[in-house]
Amino acid sequence: MAANAHDLKMWFVCEVLPLEASLMQFLRRSWPRREDVADLRQDIYVRVYEAARKQIPRPAKPFVFAVARNLLIDRLRHERIIPIDGVSDLDAIEVAADEPGPDRNAIARDALRRLQAAMERLPPRCRQAVILRQVEGLSRREIALRMGISEKTVKCHLNDGAGLLIDMLHDIDSDLGSKP
């Protein structure tokens, strides 16, 4: 059922616009060029509004962030396209495979193992806060609510976790470099 203009406007103002700070934070973390972030936000708003004209999505937050992820993926794909007519010698184009080679897979698996080992050494509450932030993408406020602690304590857990991880990963790298 199509939404009427008033309901659509009220939904957008009450449900979508309050997500702007989180959306901008997500875009700044996810997109390499800061100068594009405001334009990306506007494009996301247009897509969200157009889709909501047909049916208002409830809840709004997962929908807005799904639209944002899809837009970023579309932009990345578009930037990787090389126009055929702009290349005189098609054989001269080096096409990189979308999948990493075996060496990159091995390096990535090793890095993941080291990160997992370091994460397991974090204090439990610190580890929980880091996972909620870095894996689930929750804000400090959402983490505080989920863990039943203050936002200040969440900040401390995240800072401590980051510092400990850096130290542990640096120590692991140093140990690996010193072995014959």
C-alpha cells in the first residue's frame, strides 16, 4: 500500500533523519574519499524516500543502512568499470582477478588467527565491547544499553581493548620477526 505524502514526510523526519549522525559515521568509515560523503548521504536519502513511497519500511534503521551498503557497493563497482571504447589495445589491459591468490589467502588466514588469539586474551567485558563495536557496528550508546554500563565505561573498554590489541599484535609480529 502506497504511503500518503504526510505520513511519508513524518516517517522520514521522525525515523530517518535522526539516524544521520550514525549514517555519516558509517559513510566516513566505509568510503575512502571524505569529499563524497555528503553526496552519498543525499543519494541514500533519495533512495530511501523513493522506496518508502511504495511502502514505509519498519523498522527504518536496518533499511537505511542496507540502502547505504548497497549504494556503496554500486559506487565501488561503477568505479572499477573501464569503458571499452576508451582503450585502444584491449590486450594491454591488465585485469585483476576478483579473488585473491593463494598467498594472499594464507596471509589473511594467518592475520585472522593472530587477531583471534589476541582477542581471546582480552578481558571478557573489554572483548565484548570491542566485538559489539567492530563486528556488530553498534554505537557506544547501543553497547552501553546492551552491556548495562555507562557510555563512559564503554569508551574505556574500547580504548583499553584497542591498546591491548595493538600491543599484543605488535608483540606477536615482533616475536615472528625475531625467529630464525
